[in-house]
Amino acid sequence: MERRHLAECGSTNTEALAHLRQGGGPLLVSASRQTAGRGRLGRVWQSDDAALTFSVALPVPAELDLAGLSLAVGCTVADTLDPGGERIRLKWPNDLFLDGAKLGGILIETAPLPAGERGVVIGVGLNLQPLPADADRRAFTSGHAALHTLDPDATATSALDRLAPALRAMLADFRTLGFAAWQAAFARRDLATGQRVRVGELTGVARGVSPRGELLLDTPAGVQACHGGELSLRLDPAP
């Protein structure tokens, strides 16, 4: 897999998608500064050297089922950075939490390609350094956690050196195994299981995820399987 680093770009996902549309092969692109990064649901993710931002791009068969991919990526990132499994938790469908505060997130994007293929881009953003003492924390509704709290010696380069081979191996396995191979790993780090949550218009108790990465929500009408897409999960909704 080609590896490319940019001092600054609008979005590593945008760079990766353009690479695939131009006929490029597997690529990992990172940036020291990202000025127009994207999160899910139209959110903005801007970053500088206090964060690690990168995207992995690869062409895959158009028929490959990508259900649960963001969860498998989350498991791989968590298991690589916190192999003991004690501190990083995963919030369906794409967030990583460290000691109860948001450490980062994952954004999956796709694009049609010629010859029966589809381009898949996996964007990952992780906070490296804690917020300055005078930072306005009102924008961080889920809190702000930093990798330095877990590993004081971590740098963007050292973290990426650890994550890159783990993600390559995960993607190779995902092609044949699908998310079901990571269902148990996700369950060990599931932040929401057993808690009351809101997903879209539904409220209930989270009961883990299905072999396809769907959130299983226990509601008065029975257990509902919620897909990722444009849905987000909120913990402890108001009655």
C-alpha cells in the first residue's frame, strides 16, 4: 500500500477519493493539518498537529458487503492502541471513547469505479494532545480525550506506524469474513450495551450488535435492528 503524507489539505478523505477516481491503487494518506475535514451527518472535522488524521483508500469488488466496516475499523484501532482492552470503548456506529470522553471517530465513504469495482475510503481522526487549559470546551459535547493520556510518548507518526499494518490486515480479512469476525471484539468494548439510548426516532435499551453490525435496540415494540447510515446514537436520552 502506498503511503503519502501532506503538510496540509482540505480533507484526507477527499484526497483519497480523488486518488481512486484517477485509477490509483491502495493508499494511506495522512495530513499534519486538515482544513475542511468531514465527520458524519455533515459535521466539520478540522485538525492540526494536535491530532492524527488519515485515510485509507482501496478499490474493492462492487458487490462486497461493507456492513459493519466502521465497527471493524474501530475494533482494530482500539485493539492496536489499547491491547489490554481496559480504556478505549466504542460507540456505535463510528466513535472511539477513552476513559469516558471522545477520542476520535471514523468516516466511511464510497465512490463508484469502472470495471465492476467500488472505491472505499476509511477516514480516521484521533486527538493526540489534550485541549489547552483555556480552550472553550462547550463545543465538545462528548468530552475530549487525547491519546497522550494513554501513551505519553505517542506521536502522529508512531501511532500511524502501529495502525497501518493492523488496518491492512483487517481489510484483507474483512473481504472474506465480513463484520461477523469482529462482533465479539466489538461487544467487549461496546460503550452503549445495556444502556437506554436514542437512535433516530427510536428509544430503547441497547442490546449489542448483529453479525452485520446493526445496533439491536430493545423497544416496547420488540427488538429493532438499526442500520448506521445517517443514524446516530445518543446515550441516556431525556424521557
